[in-house]
Amino acid sequence: MNIAQGVILGVVQGLTEFLPVSSSGHLVIVSKLLMLPANVPFDIALHIATLLAVSIFFIGDILLMIRAVFLTRDAKDPYFRLAMLIIIASIPTAIIGFTLKDIFEEMFSSVFAVGFFLMLTGILILLAETYGKARKGIDKISFVDSVIIGIAQGCAIAPGLSRSGTTISASLLLGLERKLALRFSFLLSIPAILGASIFKSKAILHNISPQLLAGFIAAAISGYIAIWLFMKMIEKKSIRIFAYYCLIAGAVSIILAR
């Protein structure tokens, strides 16, 4: 891998981690197109870069949640409730991730599997845009809602099944307000990405290179931009365009895999 390829993969990771089109699926496809072998330390570094991007973007919310949980401890504080909902949602995500990790990791080399799950992502987004009714604020989200969203995030361990696509779709179908659905999805990604990265972070220390650093920087910058753009988009526009993209990309992947 050269530096240019590292930057390309970094940009792909940064954009697709937060747009509902599956970062894992796109990394598999682009790596195949660039004829690059699997590089687990590099992929982990890119995920940590997107973790940095989302943490910086939502630093205000994060600090207010920390304050509400550890200092004020006021159950009526919306940030205390938000923190509790994220913690509860993270539990099924962790259980699914640890239980099914080995099964789905074997699929990451399959372009056909990526195509199938990309199409499934597209279908979920269309269902959410068609049947989702935005009516719930943070005070109306139940703990059952958060568990369902957490399960949706856990299922996104499958290559091609977008993490943001599944969590946003689940949130919209459960009736969350559109901007809240996106905000909850992004905040929920923090413990998920952090947990997955911690167990494999040692591998990065032994594989630091200019290519890895270039990819890391590209992923962090493009990830921040993707969050900003998506937050602006979802307030006023439908996200059906991402569903159509996933359906087309998935179909092309399946055809190419044959």
C-alpha cells in the first residue's frame, strides 16, 4: 500500500462510517479494486480516526452527559437520560458483537455477502422513510426503544450492513424525531467503536507507517465533514437517495462477485 491508497481508504472510511452506506462493505470493495490484501491494523486505525471525528463533533453532548452522570446525578436532566439510553443500547450491541464476531468476520472477504447486506441496508432505509413517524423527543424514548436500536447496531457487524443505516432506520421506525435519530445513532457509535478498537489496538503500535498516518488523518477529516453534512441533510431532506445507492451498489457487487 502506498500513501495515496492509504488516503483513498481513509476518505472512504470517513465518509461511509457516518453516511448510511456501510464503511465495512465499501472498504472491502475498494480494497479489492485497489488489489490490496486485508490489513486489520490499518482498518482499526481508520475506525479510531472516525471515533475521534464523532467525539470532537459531539464534545458538547459528551461533556454534558459526563456531568449529568457523575456530578449532578439528576434523573430529570435530559442528558442523564440520554446517557442511560446509550448505555442500555450498548449492551445488546456488545453481546451480539462478541457472540457473532467470528461468524461475520469470515464474510468480509466475500463481495457477494457485502452486496447482499448493502441491498438489505437500502431496504431498511426505504422502510424507515416510508413508515417512520417523527414524534418522540428524548423524554419519550423508552428503554425498550434503546434496546431495539442497540440490537440494530449489533446486527451491523455484518459486512455491508450499515451501522448508521440500521440504527437511524430503527430509530425512525420507532418514532424518534429525525435529528434526534441521527444524533442518537452517532453518539451510540462511540462506545461501539471504542469497544471494538480497544481489543485490537496493540496491533496498530506495531504497524505504524506513513500510509497508516495518512489514512488516519484522511478518515478523521472526512468523517467530521460527513457528520456535519448529514446532520444538515436529515433536518430538511429525505435520505432515500442513500437507499437507492445501497440497492444499486449491492446489486453491482453481487453481479461482479459471480
